[in-house]
Amino acid sequence: MARVKLSEYAAKSLLVDKYGGVAIRVRSIDDGVARLSDGQKYIVKVDQGIKKRGKQGLIRLNVTKKDAKKAIEELAEKGFERFIAEPMLLHDDDEERYLSVERMREGMRFLYSPKGGVDIEEHPESIVQYDSIKDVPLPQSFLNRLVDTMNKEHMSFVEINPLIVRGEACSLLDAAVLVDSAGSWQASWGDDDIVEVGTKAASEEAVARLNDGSPASFSFRVLNPDGAIWLLLSGGGASITIADEAANRGKADLIGNYGEYSGGPTREETQLYTEAVIEQLLMANAPRKAIIIAGGVANFTDVRKTFAGIIDALRQRMAELKAAEVMVYVRRGGPNEKEGLALMERFLTQHGICGSIHGSSDVLTTVIDEALEYIDA
Amino acid sequence: MHSIADIRKNPGTILAVGSYRPGYQAILDFDVLTGRASPSIVGIVGSNKRYEKYFWGNEEVLIPCFRTMSEARQVVPHTDWLLNITSARRAYQVTEDFFTAYPQAHGVHIFAEDIPEVDAIKLFDTYGSVGKTIIGPAGVGLIVPGFLKLGVVGGVDWRQIKANHLEQSGSVAVLSASGGMINELITMVANTGHALSFALCFGGDRFPTTRPLDAFLAAEADPATKHIVYYGELGGTDEYEIVELIEQGKLTKPIIAYVAGVIGESFDTPVQFGHAKALAGSKDETASAKRQALAKAGVQVAGSMSDLSQAIGVLPQDDITESHHDFSYRQASLFTSTISTETADGYAFVGKSLQEWSAEGDIASQITAGLLGRLPKSRVTTELMRTIYLLSVDHGPQVSGALNTIVTARAGKGVIDSLAAGLMTIGPRFGGAVSDAAREWFDGVEGGSTPGELVEKRAKAKQMIGGIGHKKYRLDLPDPRTEILARYADKLAVHPYFDFAKVVEEITTQKKGNLILNVDGHIAALMLDVLAQEEGYAARELEQLITADFFNALFVVPRTMGFVAHYLDQKRLDEGLFRLPDDDVLLVE
């Protein structure tokens, strides 16, 4: 559903013929090192989609097979799991070129600079945009193969920096590739080739699994683990709009998470999603906490059914929610709106955690103001 | 993009693909609320059913279903819109199939999320750029209040449609990247005393197949639209194209806009929000930058939802007429019948009251109407039915069915048991071969295999061919009944099924003289030809008749009369219990 990053190893395996790199994982360093050749000098890098690795000390140069293990263990100590080892290509700095190719509606857009390398950002004037592949001053056979692979493998963006060109031969010293996750079923890369910057909380992983196994869609991302406002939102658009309102009030730092459910989830799926949000909320270290259950006026998601799932989850953790003095603020519209809201109001009031209940006749974002008022009080 | 004013002139019809009952029901509810005479959805592709039953106001209506697009094309020769509810993996192919079958159609709404970027671009290049309207993917469609609802936009509950005044045309156009927010905005427009001119959701993908700028130009060109309300999000640069249109003077109508996602600017690294496009990779893709650019061009940019609601609130009000429809008490029926009704004047059977049938006095005509489920179009059909009836009523007391009727009658049983004994004998070896024969001739003609290939195939498998062969009659001793039946071929301009069957007979009789085209084979072939030529049955309808055992019914109806005759004959004779003489049984120790 979006553009995601491939590991450098997976990217180059697709882009380069007879690619000589070796992927090494922290759980099997010895196996990875065993695949390196004696008498060859390697460059060892962290392969987790991180930019400016050189400046952050995440690259080791001139590594031999003998000292590869030690080099990787040093990098692993910094909390990384994926690495890549590639044969060193000796070259002069002035050989380094920059190339990026991005899929646009009108076709591929090429950005090229003869002054590539780690300091490319210092030479923005050297980058020239080309809208036709024929105009790019690089070997056409290389460019054609690159674009073919991008089309076949659902790549949306490829950035190569530096690129070394010697005659017709092009070497990709570093490559960053964004792929279109919607195309994964037609491409040869898989979930395991996607890297995510930073690590995932248990609740985020639970929601990702839920999303993978359902025709409905779920997302959940922790923004501030000690946030005071926890969002249980439906709809991609309404969820941003509600989060915006906190930013409008200058309170973005109070928001614990961003996420949304949409596409008509079942009662059970909504319950599982809610459990993940509650789990994360209960761990947050904030003096007062609130849950905002909100969404726009749904086209087809059944309010009563999804609210029943939310209630199932709230009921399970009720004692803890009450102990933490969590208040719940609700705004929702759509099919079975009246029944859903009545059900929720009865339940929340009964347990004394009802902040407010709003239907489609009230503005979507009132709940944010009310929740902020409670937290600031 | 297809013009909104043209949609009001001629909303057209919709072919739906995929299974989404509440969504389809809401479209039919919209149709009734807007006073449309018949459902806008003319067919549903991708269902194994013949029909699906939907409410039509407080009544019910059957919407025909088809397995494939080409099957639909045979029955529905023309349609204007495709409502594509298939999965992301199938949506592209289904759209292509639709435009192949209906090249004149206006457009498509694709509901699925997760359509690959390359497919979305291909859809735009292939269809969008040549004037077709492709709405979506990852959106909820297009609604032109009072005229057309293509998608779940505006809700799936008739109460939502009514509450939002979607049965009447107004002055405010709502354009949105988000499917949820479009309904939020529609509700906001309605709650503040306004009605919509149209609402279009182009979806939250990176490359919407209806570009926001196309939607804005459609609003500009629409005479009913006086104001445009826009919901956009961070990510992408579509808003700059809108700004350009305004600066070029191509977009002059007042716009109220909300661009969501300023929250994204509170974090150090870009956050991917719910929609695929909702990630600001560069500064100009942030919500703030886009808000600024729009405001600079003269767009009224709302800073919050309350601001937006207020801005819409002060627009000139539309005249709202409250609709009086109420579907609260409708109930789905338990079963459906299309052939008979009970009225105050008595009973009606297939389009005529029993009094009318009686006055007309033609039993063959009534049987034909009953079996077809409608009045026959041609006299030839009724005549063939009469001939079949008269020739099939009885083939002597020796045949299995008559014999069982007789034995049962002599055992002292009544008319029902005796008739049932006879009828239950009908099967693969006795009397049940008409459907088999129809299957042979139909598959042969439609499947394109030659009679020679059919005979070869059956011979290899050592199987009989349905409708071929007789115990007594042979090439040199023709069956007098088949001669009468064969004359019907002369009444038809063409008769491909009969021709096929006759060539099969030519081949089989060369092998053995009694492998003639028998009565069953004649009935099957000629009825297929008459239904196709005289009654206008399409291949798929004939196929359905074969599956439903219609052709065996042609035998069962007259033979029922024959069995009853045998039963009454036995009662008149009253010969007592029948027992086989010992000589007729071989007892094996």
C-alpha cells in the first residue's frame, strides 16, 4: 500500500548481474563470513536502510575474511541486525557519479550528477534532471536494463550514489531502492527483503500481523511511548485530520500513536486491534491518559459491529484502565451509527470512563479538545 | 473525464463485478429515492447464481448474474459504467475485459486498495488519457445526486442517502482524496443546509487514475456546481497543479480546502500515514506548504475541521425538499416465483388468468408457456410442443415405466402411488435420454467439435451417444414418429443442432443400421433449434435449460398422462395381483 525500502543486498541482487555481495545476519554471522573469499578485501556495511552510514560510522573498509567477524560484531553491538559485505572496488573520488530514477505519472524522471559521492548535497547545482532516458549521459544499455528491472520488480525509486562508470561497465557502490508494496505478489522480492528503519514495538508487530491476515486494513505506529493521548481511529483521512487537531493546539508531543482501521473489519479483528492500542497505552508513563475512539462518517464500515469489538477489548482490561484513570472520548458516524453510539455510551458510563460521545452531527475534532482539557486539568 | 452535466442528461446503467451486496443495495435504494424507473445496475458479473434478489423500494427485484464478462455481454448488449469491486490482483484485468466488451462505455470505478503503481499508470495511459473516466483505485467512487451513484460514496444505508439529501441536485461539489473524509464532508454539507452537485473520491494512491486536476476541471465545467469543497492530504504535489489552473484562469469557481497532515511535520523522520500517498518526502509535499500555495492562489484554506464546517456553513443555502420514502419495514421474501399469482379475480398462470386460458382452449399453448416460464413468441414452438406431446404420450405397456405403473395398480395401490412408480422409473436408461441428447448436440455445435470427432470419442470410450439408436427401427425400417418430427426442420431458416445430429446419424448408421437418430434425439435437436431460432434463446440460456433437465420434462409431461391412462385401464380390468410366472425367472443356485 505504499513505497517501502528494499535492503541494499536485495536491491543490488536484482539490479546487478553476477552480484558479488554477501548478506550477513546477526544470528548467523559465521555462516555469512564463511561465504567470503580469502585474499579479497571487503567493504562491510549495516544494511537497514539507514542514510549517511559513512558519517555515522556504520561502514568498515578493507576488511579481510579473517577479520570480518570482528568487524560485524562491532557493528552489531550498536544494535543492528543486517549487514552486507561487498568486494572493494578501488577508484578515485572524481570517478563517483550520482543517479536517481523515480517513477512519475508521465514516466521515469532521471536526476544525474557527474559529481557524486557522499557530498552530493553540497553540489545541488550539479544535478541535472532528464525526462527522457536517451538524454541521460550514461551507457544506454545500463539505463535500459535498470528501467526494465524497475518495471518488472515494481521499483518506484532507485538512487545510486556513488556510481562508477568505466566504459560500458557501471558499478553500483551504494544503492537505495523504494519498491511499491502493492506489487509484491508480482515481484521476486519478498517481505524479508524490506527493511524498516528503527525497531518495532510488540504492539506494532501484532497490528502488522493482523493487517497481513485480513482484507480490512490496520496500521499502528508508536510516536511517543509516553504519550497521553492514544488514538483508536478509523479511516486513513479522518485519522490524520484528528491527529492534526492536536498539532493545531501545539500538543503533538502528547500523541502516543498514529494508526487507523478501515475497510469493514470484523468484530474480532477490531477487538485485536484495540488490545494492541490498550497494551501500549498502559505502558505509557504519563500523568493522565485518554483514548480517542473516532472516525469520519463511514461509507460502509458498520459502527455497531466495530464498536462491539472495541468494547470486548476494553472490558478485558477494564480494571487496569480504571486504575490508570483513563477516560474515553468517542466520535463516529456511518451505518448503524445510533445503535453503535448508544451501545458504547451505555458501556462507558456503566464503568465510569465515559469522557464524551458524539455522532455525525458534531464536528469530527471536538473530541480532541475535550481529551486535551481532561489531560491538562 | 466524462462531463457531470452529461451524466445528468443520461446517467446510464452500471455493470457490477464482484460481490458486495450492501453496496449494490444502496445503489438501488438511491435509484428509487431519485425516482428512477428501473435499477441502474443491469447485471452482476462473478456470481454463480442466475439472479440476486434486492429490494426495490419496499418491493423486490431480481438482478441478473453472470459468471463472466463475455456471458454478460450476450445478455446485456450495452452499459455505461463498470463498478469494479474485485481484488487488487484482478481489478486491472477486469477493467480491460470490460472495455473490450463495452468499448463505448463511459468509465469505471475501482474500489480495491493496493493496486500496483505501474497498473494505475497503465490504466490512466490506456483509458484515462482517451477520455474514459477511471475513478479510484483506493477510493469510494462518484455520486451525482439525483442521477448516478457509482460506488459506496454517500453510504450503504438508505437512511444516510436520505439524510444527506442525495436524491436531489445542489450547488456544492465535494472532491476528496479520502473515502472516509468524503462522506464526512458530504454530511457536513448536508448538515449546514446544502445539497451536493456531485462528489468524487479520487483515492489516496500515489497516482490516482482520475487526477485531482481532472476532477476540478469537471467541477468548473459543471453548471450546477457553484462552490468546490476539497479534502487533500500531505504527500504528492497534486495541489500545485490546482494552483496552476487557478493562475491560468482555468479554474474560477470558489474553493474551500482542507489539506490534512500538519501532524506529520511534528516528527523528525517522515511518517507514512494511512493512504499510500500520505508521506511527505520533500518540503513541498508537506501539508503546510500545500496549504500555503493554495491560500496564495486565492483558495479559502481551512485550518481545522471546525473552520471548514463554518466556511461551508455560510455558503448560500440550497432548497431542500424532504423525501417521504421510508424503507424501515421492508422484509426479504423467502422464495421467488415468476410464473403464477393469486389475485382477487382468481389465479393467473404465466401471464394469463385461468379464465383466459380456458377461453383460448389450447392445452399445448399452456404447456409451452408453463415449461418456458413465459408465453411463446412463435406458433412453431407451440406446434412442436403439441407434436412432442402427442407422440410421447405412450409407447406401449411393455416399457419399464408403464409396466411398473401397471404392476403397482394391480397390487391395489391408488393413482398417486401407481403414477409415482412409473415416473420414478424414468432415468438414464428409460425416458431420460432427451436431456443427454440435447447435451450432445449443444456441446457439439457450441464447442466446435465435428460430428466425426464426437462419434470417435464415444466409440473409444465405449459409450452410447445420447439420442442415437433404437431396438426395433433401423435405417431400412424408419421410425414413423421421427418422420413427423423432422418436418419441423423445414419450418426453420437454419437448424444447426438438427444438422449436427443428422450428420452424427449418417456416420453411426454406416457402422450399424439401427444406430439411427431416435425420437429423443429428434426432440432434443429440434427443440434446441426452435428455441434458438423462434424464441431467441442465447447459448447460455439453452445451456441453463439443459442443466435444469428441461428436455427430459418434454417427455415427463406427456408420459404422465400415459401412465395415468394405464393405471385407470388396470382398474377397469381389475385382474388382481401380478406375480411373475416361475418360467420367467432364472433361479441360480
